Amino acid sequence: MEPRSAPVAPAFWHVDDIDWTEVQRQQNADGSVSVVREKWPIIRPDFLSAFVHYEPEMVVRRHGHRSNHVVFVLDGSGWIGTQPCEPGTHIHVPLGSAFGPIIAGPHGLTCWELSFGEFGGWGDQPELYANEIADRGITPLPDPPLDIGEWFVDPRGDWGGERPSPKIDGLQSVLSHVRDYEWSGVPRKKLLVDEPRFMSAYVELSPLATYDNASNSGQRVIWVIEGGATFGDRWCPAGTHVELPPGATTGTITAGDEGVLFLELTDLA
């Protein structure tokens, strides 16, 4: 698989049109096998957007990434370290911080995960993962092979040995939930991250409402969470992923009969 080139105009993908790829496996105490599967609307050396499903009871090590990273829970439940997560949970993992272990609940856990730069992960505090799988009687299985291309450096065994990790002592990931924020503005938004160079906005449009999605100098990505809307002249139901390169716009967004909820992330770095 060769990395897709960055688009020069808006690029649309629906999650149903992308194949699953297994990335991690484990044997559970009862002999069953759980896996992590991913779909990649974007996979390039400098950017990753992944639709990720953790099967029930799956455990993934505590880790950070080599760029600014965001996780948004779409379905299911579980834990990030000792903190519970559910649909609407938002985790911001700044470069240098780590999060987890990720532990899927009894019905699994589904997330949208993005890395705004090199996406390779690096393990942190391996004892937390070791203790978690020991307590649950879990045996890690060999990682499935990944046919991504010669440019890809597999980060699944990276614990900061061969490549120094970018870890910054004291820098923490931030876990929150959309209900923790107040609505503001027109259209209604909740700013989950509001930094000078990086923003994560939870946006709601009521039925048939419009929103002029103006261009800016940053890279933007949108995930349609609920309902649907017309982006310019293109209908985008729940599960649609939109990539907007710098300077691009979708044109006017018009919500459908049920309204629309979407998450919009903007990176100006």
C-alpha cells in the first residue's frame, strides 16, 4: 500500500467503503481471541486518521505518539487508564504525553483517532500493561503483518529504545466529555480544544440549518457523528470523513431533516 497523496480539494470517504485491517491480537483467559481493527481514511507518513474498533476486553499498552493526537469515542465503552470512557469522550494527547492503557468494555470500544504528523506510537510505563493483562489472564499474540509500504516503520514494538521517545515529564493527556462543555455561537459549538494552533470543535446544526464553512490556512478534518448534511453539493451521512487541505472549503453545509452533529479538528501547525 502506498500512502495516498495529500488532496488539493476536499476529500470524502465513508467508513463503510474502507476495508478493515487487524493490527493487534490477544488470547483471553477463556481461550477466545480479541483483536483491534482499523480503517484508514488517511494514512500518510505525516498524517493518520483511523476508525478503530477494540473488541471486548481488548487491552492496548499505555502509549504516546510522535505528533499531536486526538481520540474521540463513537460507540461502546471502556477505560483509558483508570478513567471510564463512553460515546462523547474526547482525549487530547499532546506531543510528549501518553495515555492508557486502553481497555475495551464488554461490548467493545469504537473510536476516531488522529495523528497530526508522524503517527508512530511509543510505549510508556510497560508495567501498567503487564499488570493489566496478568490480572485478566490475557496472553498477547503476535502482531498481524501490515502491508502498508516501504515508507512505513512499524511502531508496535517501540518502547523508546531504538528511537528516543519524545516524552516530556509532567505533560499529561486530557480526557473530557462533550457534556462537560457549554454550547456557544451560531452554529452551536463546544470547543473541546481551543489553542492558538490547534482546535477541536463539536458542532451541531438543527434540521435544515446552514453553516458557511469558510476556508483557512490550516488542515482540517471532519467526522459526521449523527444525522447528516449536504457539504456543498455532496450528501454526507453519519460515518462520513472529510479532509480539507489548507485553503479548501466544503462550501455551505446544510443539515438534513434530522440535523447533524460533527467533530471538526483544525491544525495550524
